[in-house]
Amino acid sequence: MQPAIDIPICDLSRRVCDADVLLYRDVPVWRGGYWYSKPIQIAGRSRYTHAAFAARSGLGLFALQSTGFGPRAPLLAEQVRRYPGSIDVYRLRDTVGGFHRDGSIREMMHIIRHQYGWLSLAKISMIHLAGIRWLARASENDREESMYPPFCSEAIARSYRIGGGIDLVPNLADAYTEPGDLARSGKLRFVGTIVKD
């Protein structure tokens, strides 16, 4: 469990950086969450259900995300208002060198222009089912790129690896990377939780 470090919404521009990883905790259905959030938490062995990527432009700070619902690049402040206290910020550790931040942002921008990876999500869900788990396992080989568009955390892992030159989860292929795997990555550190002012 991370220490409680609050990042007020008024301080986003100073405390959240380009290419920070935004991990969404379970959001109840009555607050706009989705019915499949709990299965994602259970399967991924974490409290996280969704992943996004922080990027700024002249218009503000955005949460770039591969999602099947709604806008794919909403303002981060709007996401915080919708899900207050449910978005944790993770950042690449200072000890990790050779990161190409601009390349990572470009790759993520490319990814979110395409369809959401429903088929990729279905494939990764299958390996969590009893019985199938004995027969199939997650690949470690990133060269076995999925032919399907990526889902949220796969998009983050891919943008960091292909565009940024950093493999966040070295012993797991991007196509099998879940939000909890990003949270457990030794290359990322917890920065804080974004809260309303």
C-alpha cells in the first residue's frame, strides 16, 4: 500500500509530467464505473482497473487513453472531477536512463487514433479462466506483437517500449500487460493520488 500523497487538482500542471502513467482505481458503477472493473481487479491482482497516459499541449494536460467508451484524450482535470481520489500517478524512476519522452508521447498519440482492443482484452481474459490457465500462459516475447489494437495498459506498455525505448515490464509481453503489472513495475514510482481541491 502506497503512502497517501495527495495531488490537488489545482496543482496538476506542476506535479504531473508528460508521460506519467495514470492508473485508475475501482470506481463504483454509481459514480460512472463499469461492471467489468471488479473482474479486472481480481484477474490483475491489484486495485487498478484502467490505465492512461499524461500529456500536455497548449490546451492543457490530457489523459491519453485507449478506451472503448467516450473521448480518448479528455482533460485530466475533467477526469479527476468525474473520478475524484481514484487516479494514481506513477512516474519513471530517475535511475532509469535513455527514455525518449517525446517518442513515447508520439506513439501513444498514434495508438489512441485507432480502435480499442476488445479482442486483445478478450484474449488476455481467457488466460485467467480456470482450466485454460493450465493450457495457456502469458508470453514474455514483445516481438510477438498482437495483431489486434491494444487495450489500455497494453497501449501504455507499447508506447513506452516502442516510442520511449523503455520496457516497463521486461518479463511480460505488452499484449499481456495489465494495469496491476504497471503498478508493480520496478521502473515506475508512485507519485500520488489526484484529488479535488
